[in-house]
Amino acid sequence: MKNSSTKLLVIIIFLICGISSKLTAQWEPCNNGLYGGKITALAVNGNNIFAGTWGHGIFQSTDYGNNWTPLTPINTGISTYWYVTSFVISGNNIFAVISGFGIFLSIDNGKNWIEKDKGLMGYPIETLSKSGNDIYACTEYGLYLSTDYGENWIPKNNGLTDYYGNIFSVSSIAINGNFIFAATDSNGIFLSSDKGDNWSAINTGLTSFVIKSLALDGSNIFAATSDGIFLSTNNGNAWHPKDTNIIATSLSISGNNIFAATSDGIFLSIDNGNNWIPRNNGLNNLDIRTLLISGNNIFAGTWGGGIYLSTNEGDNWTTINKGLTNASIWSFSNSGNNIFAGTWGAGVFLTTDNGDNWTPKNSGLTNLNILALSVSGNNIFAGTYGDGIFQSTDNGNNWTAKNTGLTNLNVLALSVSGNNIFAGTNGDGIFLSTNNGNSWIPMNSGLTNLRIHSIASDSDNIFAGTLGGGIFLSTNNANSWSQKNTGLNSFYVLSLTICGGNIFAGTQSNAYYLNGGIYLSTDYGNSWKYNDLGIYDIYSMANSGNNIFATTADGIFLSTNYGKDWIRKNSGITYNNVVSLNISGNQVFAGTDGGGMFRTKLSEITDVRDKVQIFENLFFPNPATDFLIINSENTIGHNISIYDMLGNKLISATAESPETRINIEPLPIGVYLIRIGEQTKMFIKE
């Protein structure tokens, strides 16, 4: 395993640190206190709890969720970019489904992973289930069985087909003795009494054949459908509706308790589904994607808000996110020395020390999906997707809804110009407040597209970027708008920024608008010229002087000459899907969609001169157990720092000779970053 892990290490170091020979600055993670993330799978094995995330691999806790550490990217066989959708545990075997890649097996509590999907034909896998030593894989092309711990997979689809022989997509199964029940995505429920060799439909009484989840409680079978929850008491021969208002994504049973996970929180029934009671006290994020019951502990994985724990049957919930560094950061705003970050699912965070530490600031927020932030004097405004706009007058300690006159509560953009506050909504256009958000009025005259994704303004001009209608300009404080699309080939405008007389528009690529990317106008939007960064979705842009930054799913790009040339600036970023940017003084912050936050110094990242020394064979061994040896004359006089994956500095030293020994024996086993001068590398402590 050491040889394979060393090879993987070399590959990752090349990708992270060797992209450009002209990089003069390194990004570093800055996530201490900024916890949360999209949790799509949970599993327990003894004292170990595993959390699968959407886009950032697997995290592990050995203390019931009090602390989490990433199992990726090194020495596992699983990339941090992988999307984990399901776990199943059989003895010491932990199976994980990685969306788009297949099934992986670990026999050492997640330290190493081996691909185990021979015979699955590359089919997309939805979930895994087990019965004894049998492992079942639910795929978009039927059900597969492995009796040898994933070495081989056999199709079990006789009867899981339509008249023409097309195999149904199986979303989940439930097993009760010799009976296996299969839920399909659009064809109802099927029953097998012979380990899946043969199947027959059992849909009598179902009003929807879209089945999300199945759960067994003795002779009772519960089905979560797109028409609500149904119950069968006779092996599926007949189904009866129990609640047509609860649209659950998953069902879990513990004793007499039946829990339903929905996008509106968690519901509990203690009387066989006859009545359902919401159990959301303490749940600040109600979009529940997965549930795990382990003894008296119930773990809930949310979409963006991380993990919650209840120890009293769902009566109360508390967050257990320390170390979950896969938050999705979609917005920023600065107020003096205070920097606010808005996340999807975890709310607003504040740092007062340039990102060294972050504190959640969510009191009064009824929605934690923060897509826009803006500051006007002492007022901080947060735009949410679903609950409109909130205002704080005390640095985020308390928030109050400010939606009078706002007819659409899905807020995508906020912008302040003097005493005017503009809000862009997804469907009802632009609203203006002139009284600190106490009331809002629509300002849509001339707007032919009311899906406003971005707003930028200077003293006299307000530009609005829409989803599908291109760019609009107002020169009279939003009283009227005119379309400005000449030369624009993509009408989905995700971001806008103004730099002097230059207006940059970041657009989206899709099947209709293949020329997504950046467009530049030097005549206030009368004409646009394609800026040859490449065909990317440009999620956000920011500028400081002549420096223009743009974020994409492939990381960050910088132009120092008004967009004529672009340089990739990703060194040190371990998750390239960057969706937001912020410049505060000499600090640049980059927010990712599922990989947390990174920062660097503006003065360094904008210096594109080739002043980096080439450090060959910086240090050895890697992996290491007790010492790292820095072995290069080029390092003499340079500072040496070792960080954990949260960005906390653990060791500091100076290279005083061609061979410097760094004692790492006190460090726990794990993955670390070592910075030597301006070079950052990754290593494993074994």
C-alpha cells in the first residue's frame, strides 16, 4: 500500500503545486470554525462514524461526531472531488458508493479503499443494502448481488423490466427474511421471495410509482412516494396512504419510532404512520438528506448545514460539525475589519481576524441559504433563497426579516449604491429600498427577463445580469432599463464587476450558449467583446485596481491587464470549484461549493514576476513517521511552517543549513501541508 499511496501523493502534489512556474503566492485553507457541508450518506462501524459528502469525499469521527477528520485526499484511493452517495457495512468491510465511479471497499476503517465493481458495467449506482454476507447494489439499470464482498456482481433483474425488456431503475431495497422489496424510480414496488431471482410488481393501492425509500417494521412495510407515505401490512399485496403531505427522501425505524427525512425537516410517527409530528427543534437546516440511528443517537445529514445529533428521539437537535470543512460559501461582504461569509445551508459566518477564526452568526435567521450579502453603513443585509432579506444592525448578532413589498423571497443578488439598496430576485426582477430595507418597491420598467442573478453599479450606471435575458442597464436609478447585449453570445450572466470604464460580465456555458466565459465592454455596455479566458461558467468576479479575478469550476484566474491575459492561480487550493471571491485589505478570500474557504495575500498573488526559486526534492521521506528532512541549498534562510488541513499552524522553523530536520513525531497520524518559503507541499504523517 505504501508504494500506491506514494504514487498517488506524487500525482496530487503535481496537480496542486505544479500548475504554474510563475506562482508567487499560495492559497491556504482558513476554515477554523467555518463548519458545515452537504452530507449525503452516514454509516457507523463500532466507534467510527463515516460521513459521505457531495463533492468532498469522506469524513470520519471516532468520538460520536464531536470531531471530524477528512479521510481524503491521500492514502485512501478516493479523491476529495468524489461524491459519496451511500454506505453499507458488513463486518469489517465498509462499502462506499462514489457517484460516477462505482463501489469502493475499505477493510481498515477507511484508511485505504479498493474499487469493487466488477460486473456492474459502469452503471450509475443509487444505494447499497445487505443481508447477511450478501451485498445488493441498486443501480439505474436494475439490481445486482455480490456474495463475495464485492469481487463479483451478478444481475438480478428477471421481472424488473417492461414489455420491451428495458430494465427498471432501482432506488432502494428492503429485506425481510426471504422477501426482498425493491423500490423503483418510476415503476413502483417489486417483490422477490428467492433472493432476487424473480420479481413481481406489487402496486395495488399506490397512487404514485415514484418510490424514494422503503422501511420495514415487523410485518409493516412503509413506502415513501412522491404522493406521500404508504403502508402495507400484507407483504405488499395492498397499500394504504398514511400521510399524503409528507414527501420523504428516506425512512428510518427505531423500535416504535418511524422517522421520515424530508426537505422540510424530520417527522416522527409512533403509531404506525397514522399521525406524524415534526421533530425540528434545534434543526436550523431542514433539508435532510440522510438519517443514521445508532442506539440512542440519531444523526441527520443535511444539504449544506452538516450533521445534527439527537439523543432523545428527535425532541432536540444540536450541530456536530467541528472539523467538517466542506462548507459551500456563496457570498461575502466587508464591514470595516469584519468579514461576513454567506453559505448554503449553514448561514452567515463572521471573522474579525482575517479568516483565522470564524463564528456563526445566525440568530433570527429562518433560512440558512445565503446567496447574497451587502453592507450599507451599520446595516448588514443577507439575501436568502426562500425567506427573502434579513437585516442586522449589530454585526450579525441578530437578524430581522425585511420583506415588506418583496413579492419574491428567492434573492440572488444585493447591491448598495449610496442610500439605495437593490435586490435581484429569481423571477420578480429588481426591488429598491431607500429606507434601509423597511420597504421595497419593484423597479422593472424595460426588464424583459426578471431572473436577476447579478448587479453592479458605479455612481451613475446600474448593470443587471439576468438568467436568459442578458444584461440590462439603468442610468436613472433603476426607474427604467435598456437591454445591452450587442456582441454577447451567452445571455446567462452569473457575475458582473466594474473596473474604471471597463465592465466585465461572467456568463454561463450551456447547450444553447456555447461561448460562455468573460465578456468585456469599454463603452458602458453598448458592445461586448469575448474575453478569451476560455469557455467556463464564471461564478464570480472581483477587482482591485487593475487586477481582475474570476472564479470557475476549474479554480481562479487573474488578469493584471484588464482581461487581455489570464493566469491560473490555484496553487494551494485543494478543491477547485470556486464560486465566490472577496478582497479585504491585503487578503483575498475564495469560497468553494463544498470544499470550504481559502485565502492568500493580494500583494503576492498579483505579483506575476518569475521570482520563484525552483525547489527540487524539497523534503523526504514522504510518508514520514518521525522526521522530515529539508534537503536543498535553495531553502536556506526560508521560513518553514507545517499546517493541518484546517489551516492551523502547528510547527514553525527556519532552514539554516542545506539539511534541516523537522521533528514531526508529536503530530497525530494524518495529512498535513508544509510551506517552505513560498512553496507549499502536502505530506503524510504515518
